[in-house]
Amino acid sequence: MVAGSFINNHNLPAQPYYSKYGGVVLYEWTAEFSTGVLIQSAHVQTLVATPNPTSGAIALKGLLPHASLSVFDAWGRLVLEERSTAATALLDMSGQVPGLYTISERTGSGTRTARVLLLPE
């Protein structure tokens, strides 16, 4: 938000502008950060983590072979890293602090993510 103020300078000598009105006006501006690049979502397979929420092991489905899997906690710290060998992988999250985790799959063609809520054991 931007605030603009107008000063009533009616009858004041040597002013650069003349105004009989005074007050405050608030302007709101929303930034647009889109890239304009279209994503063909018909060919993009989603990364599925089950069960969600969980208190231990997570099964990941829809993986691409030889993808790098990274698990990050809510603060963005890397807590687990593995390499997938098949379309399904099992991640053992037991011993981790309960909270929200982001699982990232990186391949040569891009990155896909899934979020998982880890419950207390």
C-alpha cells in the first residue's frame, strides 16, 4: 500500500501548485510475478505420497527412474536424501521431528514436489 497526502495550500503565497483540497489517499498495488510460460500439464505426472498424514514410512508413487529424492523440513533444512531406482519408493521418516515436510524429486527434466505431514509416533 502507498499513502499519498494532499495539502490544502489555499491562500498561501509562493506555492509550486495550488489546491483547495487536503487529505490522504491510499493506493494498493499487487505485483504480478508470472513468467508467461505455459506448462503442458496433461503430460506431467504428479508425485503422490501416501499415507498423508503419517507417523513413519511414506510410499512415493509416480517417481521417474534414477531421480534424486530430497526431504526438507519446514525450515528448509535437508533431513534425508535418496536416489530412486523404480517408480515407487519407501522413505522411512521415523525418528524425525513431527511437522510439515517437503519431498522433492529432481531429474534432468525438472523438479516435482509433494508435502507430507508427519505426526508424533
